[in-house]
Amino acid sequence: MESPTSQQQSNLLDLGEARIQKLISQASSPNGYEREAAVTAIKRLNAPQLLPTLIRRANDWVSSVSMRATEALTCLLRTENQAFFIEVLPDIFHLAQCGRRDHSQLIAAVLEFLLGESQKHSLIGAISHPNPKISSIAFHLSTKHSLVSKKELLSLAIKSENIAVVRAAAQLINEVDDEGFLLLSQELIWHKCSAVSSRAIKRLNLLTPKEIEKLSADLIFNRSAEIRTIARSHLAQCGVDVLSLYRNELNYSAAPLYKRRVALIGICETASEKSLNDLTQASISPEPSLRSLAITRLVKLLGDKGRYIAIVGIFDESPKVARESAIAFIKQGLQCSVEELLQLTRLGKSPNRFDVAMFLAEKGNKWDHIIFLLELIQRQIGEDDLIRENYTRWHTNYNRRQTQPTKQQLVQLQDIQLKDETLTNELAQILKIF
């Protein structure tokens, strides 16, 4: 896409920043005569940089202002201004939704201009525009008006940062001719968007099944679950032991960590409950990333039986493992006792053990939560301000009558001795209820 020429930039400087700002301000005046005068002046200046102002005034509630703005916009439809019109495409299309005026002729004139032979290359290039609205419009117009071949359009679109454009481009994979597809096949198959890569694999398998057999050994380690499923299916049809491939990669210490993680996930997807031994081994791996993945999967598979494994993970030295284990623990509906929470603050190896303990306490039994907070205050463990903030939140928000404490919890509350008189009085008020 062409950039504004140096001459245009020079013209803008000649206008003077003060003059431009004055025109923009006048164009927004509550006085219709001033707005009309500003739009007329902009038309004489031939300043494409003021297109946004003209588009707003094209929908002005005063018909004469709207007419002058539309005339000014039409006068700017010149080849050297194409880059400026690309930048305001979303605003131009927005006019179609504005009911105050009929802008169909103006929109049609702009489209005819941009689709012209001299301008269409700017529109095609805008498929890669960083603004997702502009890139989507450019892709839509390029597709609708067949500005380039489907192969070229597909090649451009899959490089876009706009995921909506990339997903729309995936639909073209089955429309490109065989020769064009084969030229792009490697780029398509390894694309980060699974919508693109999965379609590409399926089509390549129809054209060259032998080739896809070779690729599948690598594709089973793809980050996308959909791609892995397709690749495993191809290998299974060829009688390949996919589980062994995954286990070999998992146990190959020199393999990239991401690949070993995917191998562990692949084992779970392939073997399900038969993957317990693999997960158990991975749960004691020196790699925190593998430990975290293995522990969370084990807890999910084992349910209540995975409680001990989750606790081990919560006490892990790695912040990631401790955090992920705690989340998995809560997701299974498990709860920590007050003693376990206190042990975590004292014996946990992770630097974030205190935060993890607070998280588990908040998600667990409400009375154990307050007992834990008061025990921390009594024993002077952790940051006092943070503990008191959590205590205040519990004391303010929790409905104490809704879920009553057990006898054991009442005893624990009664045994707590606090130096802070305010907290002591608040605790006494709580105990009075029961």
C-alpha cells in the first residue's frame, strides 16, 4: 500500500498546524454556517488528511453542510490520495448505517475509486493492515471483486495479524487449484491457526497421502489438539504405534521442553487412564512445566484420590507448580484444613506459598478461612496488612448465620488469643451468635 507522498506531507505543513486545527474546530461548531464555511474551505485546500472531518460532516444534520462535505470528499478521489482513503475505510462503511442521509452514492463512488486499476493494489495490500477493521474490509472487497487469484489472496491473508481474516482465508484452501495449493502447502500446514492447518492437512492427504504419512510423525506434536488428532488418525491407519512415539519423545531429555509437554498431553489423549504411570513419572520431573502439567492431569483423572498428589504440588518449590496444583485442587472440590494451610505457610518451598495458602483458604470452608486468618495474626505469620485486609473483607461480606461453624471450629475460635483489642471484640461478637 502506497504511503502519502512527500509533496502531500509538505502541503500539509504549508497549511500550518494552527490553520488545520482551526478548521477542524470550526467543522465541529454548533453553528451550521461555521461548519459549512469550514467544509468549503477544506474543499479548496485539497487536504486528504482532513478526510475524517469531512466524513463526519457528510452525515451532518444540516443538509447544506452534508452536501458540501460530500462534494469535498468526491473531489479528493484522486490516485495520490488512495492511502488516505484506505485509512478511513471503516468510517466510509459506517456511513451506510447512518440514517440521517442516504450515503449510498458516496460509498459507491469511493468503492469504485479504490477498485480501479490504479488503486486496487493499495486495497490488496491493506489485507495486512494492522487495523483489524481495515484488513477485514480489504479482504472482503478483494474476495468479492476477485482482485487477485485465490492463491495470491490466500497467501496474503494467512500472513495477516487479524485472526478473523485468517479464519476467513481458511475457507479458500479447498478452492485453490491443486498446483497453487501444493506451492503453499508447507506454509499452510504449519500455520499457527488450527483452522488453516487442519484444512490444509486434510486436503494434502487427499492429494498425496504418502506425503502426509511422513508429516504426521511431526504433526502429532503440534500444539493444536485438532491437528494432533488428524495426524494420529493417519498414523493409526498405517499401523504406527503412536503411544510409543509420544513416550520416546517424553523420555528424550534433549528434546525441546514444549515438545515433551505436548508428548505428555498426547499420551493422555491417546491412552486416557492408561497414562497414569506416565503422569506419575512426569510429576517428579526436574522440569516445573512438566510437573505442573502432570499433577493437574493426575488430580483431574483421580478426583478425590488425587488429593495427596495435589498437596505435594501445592508444597512444590516452583511457583507455577504450586499455583496450578492449587487451582486443580479447588476445581476438584477439595479443601485444605486449617492445619494444612498453616503448614503450607511454614513448610511450603515456593516463594508464593503464602499467596497460595490465602487462595486455598478463601476458596475453602468459610469458618476454616477465618480461623486461618486469626491464627496467622495470633502467630504473627506473613504480612500483617494483607492478612487484616482479608480478615476485614471476610468480616464485612460473609453471612455468618447462613453456614454455621462446627463444634470443633467453635472450640478453635474460642482458643484463639489476640493482642489486638478491636479484633478480640469482633471475635467475641461472632461467638455470641452461636
